[in-house]
Amino acid sequence: MNLFAIYGNPVHHSKSPLMHNYAFQKLGVDACYTRILLEDGSSLKNDFFARKLQGANVTVPHKEAAFIACDEVRGFAKTVGVVNTLILEEGKLIGYNTDADGFMFAMQSFNAPIRSILVLGAGGTAKALVTKFLEESIDVTVINRSKKRLQAFTTLSCKTDTWDTFIPKSYDLVLNTTSAGLEDDALPAPIELLKQVCKNTRFAADAIYGKETPFLKLVKSYNLPNIDGEAMLVGQGVLANIHFTHNTFNPKEIEKHLFKALTF
Ligand code: NDP
């Protein structure tokens, strides 16, 4: 039996063991996926080999440590310097990042090309996603409550605004990457601004999962087709599972099992 795990601190809340174990069972893969509380990110590589893992996911706060631990880093992980998926390949530790590609995968459910995105928020999640969107030649505008974090996005050469300077245009997608609504009832921007955006946008997405945020409630009141953070979580899980099972299964089939697992 092959052993997989998720490393993090904290890690007790992670849904990854539930999702991957259910998918392994349904796909007939002889594997087991557990969670490992890791305090010191620099011990990640030794721990991975000591436990004889075949692969792993890595969550907060060890994604940068995972990048450093790898013998080889592939794809988008090289661009962002952050690894969330590890695979053992011929005795070497190989690193990938499936977070942003997972979101691209989740967006396929809109069944429409997404060419312009308004991103609300300018934190770590926004940075990884925006980097991916720009790589995919998507037109990106980032707006944030405060000016400081927008600097990094100006460097990436996308349009940036604070709430005060923002003049809404039309977008294919509005994406909330702020933590507004995670533990409170806050909207990610002033309501009048968001109403203007909703009137001129085709689809909406929220990175937060596990609850219906005030932002999601608002976009639903405008009948915007939407996905929440669960779709993003499942998307990264699908791509990680493809690495774990060496491209054996159809991504849509893996997705079906991961979504089902989240209903338990
Ligand atoms: P960061 O702390 O790096 O960034 C937070 C951002 O939210 C900043 O831009 C901040 O603005 C903004 N913000 C915070 N509170 C408010 C508010 N009340 N009103 C408006 N803006 C606010 O967070 P992350 O990027 O790491 O995570 C962001 C969200 O994404 C979290 O809710 C997290 O749960 C979710 N997430 C979901 C994932 C998934 O798989 N679905 C994966 C990763 C993250 P300012 O700069 O002004 O402070």
C-alpha cells in the first residue's frame, strides 16, 4: 500500500485526507492518506523519507519550506517559489504547485472563456492566482482596501486600484480573495462598488469555503453563476491526485469523488 499525507501546522482542519482517501477507494487505488502536524518546515524532507511516503500535500505555513526541500521543482511552482504537492520519483523529491492550476480547472465549470478578471484583495492567494492569470493572457485588475500590498501587482504589470480610485468596467469574472466574510459578516469592498461590479460581470468566485459569505450572497442576488472556495480546494486536489496516481484516471472522475467526499 502506498502512503500519502498532508503536512501543515495546524493541519487538523484539512479536508485533504477525507477527499483523497475517498477517491483512492472509489478508483481502486491501494493507498492511504493521513495528516502530519509539522512544526519545523526544515525537517520536511527527512520526515517524508523516514515515513516512506509516495507523495504529499503541503499547507500553511510550510509551502516555501517545501519548495526549498525539493530535489526538483516543476511547472508553476518554479514561477511562484511555493510548493503544495510532493511526489517521490526515482528516489527524488519532486515539487509541484496545484493551487492556481486547480482554480483554472475549477473555472472550467463556467463552460465559457474567461478573458478578464477583477480580483478583490491583494494577499498571498491573490498573488499566486494573478500570476497564473497573467501567464494565461487574462486581463487582470486588482483592487484592495489598502494601497501597500498593491505595489507587488503593479510590478506584475496588471491594473491596480484602491476602492477610492476604482472605476468599474465590465469583466468576465469577479473573484474574492480577501478574508472578508471568513470570520465576520464583512463584504470585501463597499456595497455600492460591488453592486456596480455585479451589474457588469458574468461570473463570480469566492476563495473562502465552508460557509456562504456575504459576497456570495450578493452575487447570487444578481443571479451570477458562481463557484466558492470548495471548487478551488477540489481543483487543487484533482491535480494533486493526478500526480499521486501517475495520470491514470480522468480528472472529471477524480473531481466527482472529491466533491462527493466533501458532502460527508
Ligand atoms: P492574506 O492575509 O495574504 O490577504 C488577505 C487580503 O484580504 C488582503 O488583501 C486584505 O487587505 C484583505 N482583507 C482582509 N480583511 C478585509 C476586509 N474586511 N475587507 C476588505 N479586504 C480585507 O490572505 P490569503 O491570501 O492567504 O487568503 C485569503 C483568503 O483565501 C482566505 O479567506 C483563505 O481562507 C482563502 N483561501 C482559500 C483557498 C482554497 O483552497 N479555497 C486556498 C487559500 C486561501 P489589506 O491588504 O487591506 O489588509
